[in-house]
Amino acid sequence: MSRSSCQFRRVAAALVWWAGLSASIAHAAVVVDGTRVIYGAQDREVSVRLTNENTVPALVQVWVDAGDELAAPEEADVPFALVPPIFRMGPGRSQVVRLRYTREPLPLDRETLYWFNALEVPSGSAGGKDDSALQLAFRTRLKLIFRPVALSGGAATAFKQLKWTWVTDGDGAGAALQVFNPSPYYVNFARIGLKIDGYGKLNEGGMVAPRDQATFRLNERRLPDQLGDTVKVSFDVIDDYGAVWEKEADLSR
């Protein structure tokens, strides 16, 4: 690994830690339009718009990774090219990044997940006089989903195919929901939980990959057997446009 890559991993790790620490006191000034990027295999290129909502200029670097959030941009082995990869944004200005698939082979029977990254560094203070002011770098990371042509079904209805099962640890000390996704699409959840007799508490969500399963640990320690059909899985599914939809499904035990 090169020296620059090692330095990037240290900086990236610090950014990941700082993001969790400072989420309540600061936010990124360079905003990406949308909550995810969908790249259809038939598309020649896809555009991603970024806007600098700050009162000072910002230097921005964009890249795509395959899942390693600590990987340096030059380490990312991905079939996408971005133009421009580095640019300066004035206050209140927008920049369109063109994302192009470079045609390396990808699975044709299911979606493939990548991540779009935007790293911003403010170039100076609002007054331009205080050179000693702390300038924070912010990183935005969005899902980038490559979608082959002619997949069966549709992304908007993939949640209907999910199979939910209640699982417990061997000693019964913990419990979780396990979901199997037989569809060729990623299904993303804002929240997941149980609804018992019409009432339930939802926990943090996540996602399940195509033709794969995922497990989500819940607060409930066990499921009373006598509740029968009154128990439902309640989940909020996120669509391609970032909208959240409340859904329910039967639970297998």
C-alpha cells in the first residue's frame, strides 16, 4: 500500500469517527441531490448534482468505492469514471458530476451495490481574514446501485417478495428478525420492527441484498407463542427517490 493510501485511510477513519461525534452540531455544506444513485445498464451516463450551500468556496473530491469506506480513491477498483473528479465550488453554486459505466462485466441477473463519495474541504473563512479558524472536512456517502436491464419484477414491489422469520439465540437471551430477499433488487429499510395487536415499536433499519438474507436484532427478547396471527412485521421501505413507505408482512416462526 502506498504512503498516500495509508494517509488517506487514517484521514478517512478520523472522518468516520468525527461524523458520528459531530452529527448534532454541524452538517455538510456541499449537498448531493438525492439520497441514492441508480445507474441503469442502458444509460450512457448518469449525472449527480452537488450544491454548495455555504458562504465560502469549497474544494470537492468525488469517487466511487466498492464497499470499503476507508479505501483511498486511487485504490478503488470500480467500473465507473467520474468527470470532474476534483473541483472548486463557489458559494451557492452547483456542479454536475458525470458518472459513466466503463463496461467491465457485472452480474446481469441482479443489482450490484457501490458507493458514491463526496469529500468537501472549505477553502477559507466567511470573512477571509481568520486563517487560523478550524476548517472541517465533510464526507457524504450515498448508495450507487447498478441495475441491469430486464430484471424480473420491479424495484418498487420487491418488498412484497420478502420472507420474514423470527430467530432467537440458543439460550433465548436475544431475538431478531431474519429476512430473505428472493428478488434481484436491493431492498432498503428506514426502520424495522414488530407490530403486536396493532401496536409496535420500530428499530433502526438497514438493507438486504438480492437473493440474500439479513438479520436485524430487535429489543424484544422473545415472541410469545400465544399471539398467533396478531403479530406482524412492520417496516418502512425506501424507494429509488428516497421516499419512505410504511409496509406490513406476515411473520413465520
